Amino acid sequence: SKHQMDSERGHSRKLLVAGYEFLGQIFFMYIATVSGVSGSDTWGIAGPLGLFVVVNIFGGISGGHFNPAVTLGVYVREAKFAENLVFMLMYIVAQVCGAIVGCLLATLTSRIRYQGEFKVPLAAPLLLPSKFTKGYDEEGNEISLLPALMDGSAEFEKNEIWEVVYMEIMPTFVFVLFILYVTGKKTQASDLGTFGVFGICLNLWALCNVDWYTGASMNPALAVGQSIFQYWHWEGTANRDLMLFYMPFYMIGAAIGGCCAGGFYHFLAAQFPDKDEHEKVHQSHSPANSYNAGSINQ
């Protein structure tokens, strides 16, 4: 059966595919956001494990993107730009909407009653360059900048935009390229199954630890959801604008990384033989096929 944008018979059931992406994104964002608010995920593993769960549940129908960067990578890989344009946009809209709904559900779960009001105890930003939360004293010892960030006692410059974009491009490129390699028609192994999904999530976990500077979004939908969430629940007005300021740069960096991965995959896949052609050549040189061919010719 024909696949479009990683989804079996995708064009004939666009709304179903978008619906599964929407539902999966809700659960993924809920897990990633609640674990971030609680501060319990010291190993940074909740997001990758959440992705593992939703890909196995919903991925059979939608292809299991749950990330506009992955969708853009698949879109570029397939190179059917006019045919898949609307489908690609449906994927991304469903993912962004699912991320926002997931953060709304996280709000209902995370809020507590404090001084007669319900509040989400957001002790630190979920997605912000680390220079706003960590610093060093004159002796080179690491110090927390969170108190100054939260009470406005220090001024923070909105700079290093290029660093944010670059640090999103590189990990996203590696993450999406690995996905395209594992799922590509020429490059995928035939017997990976669930182990392929596990490998993708393990790769995500590793990259989250590599990209310590930005907090490792690698997902434009996640950047939208968590930026809105932290802006909404940031205590007071001090430095509140920072919670949204870097959102477009997280999105741009991840989107560029996904597109570059799709383009590079074309070069990578060109080095692999076509599996169908390879199988035909292999069969034509097998003794059984040579015998049958001789019998027919006789």
C-alpha cells in the first residue's frame, strides 16, 4: 500500500492522520510539561519516554511525527512539494494545536491553591537559554541566577539570538536525519520494529543532554506550547517578556534543522542501492531462477 508523508494511504485519510497527530501531541506535551514543572525529571528522560509511548500508540496511523521539524524533513525527503503541501500544513497545524492543548491540560494538573488562588508553581523557565538561569562568580563557581530573574533585581539582555538558532539547528538536524534514515525506503532495516522507535527516543535523550545551552527544544510545536505556558504562569511581571521573546528563534532553528536533514537524506540515500532492484538482481543470479529461465527458454 502506498505511503504519503510516512502515513499509509495518507492522502485518502488526511483528517484521520491529523487527528492522530493532534492526540499524540497532546499526550507528549502533557508529559514533557508536567515533568518540567515538577522538577522531578532530573535525568531529562520523561520527554523521550513520552515520545516512545505516543509513537507506538498513534504512529501506526499518522507516521508518528509529533514534531513539525520531522514533518518538514519528511516533506523535503519525499520531494513532492505541490502534492504534499496541504498535507504537510495539516500535520503542522495539528501538532501546534495539540501542543497548546497539552499545556492547558498540564495547567489543570500542576496548579495548587496558594493564598486562596490556584497557581502553577513554576520555579524555573521551561524553555530559555541557560545564561538566564546559570552564571559564574569571580572564582568560577556556578551560581543560580533564578532569584534575580524572578524578582527583576538584575537586567538581562535579549541577545545571542544566533546562538539559539544555531544550537537548535544542529541537534534537530541530527535527530531528524536519524529518523529519516531509520524510516527511509532505501536505508531502513526490515526487522527494527519497536527497536527503531526506541533508538530514535534514545537519540533524542542524548541530544537533549548535548544541547544544554538552549534547553533542547528541537520541536517548533513544543517551543510554542512551552513558551506560552511559561509566559502564562510566570510569577509577577519581572522579565516576563523573556518567556516569549526567544520562541520564534527556537521555531526557526528547529525548522531549518529539519529541512536540512531532509535535503541531506537525498545525498545519503543516493549511496544506497534500490532495494527492489537489488532484490531483482539477486534473484536473477540465483541457481533456481537460472534453471527456471533455462526451462522457459527451452
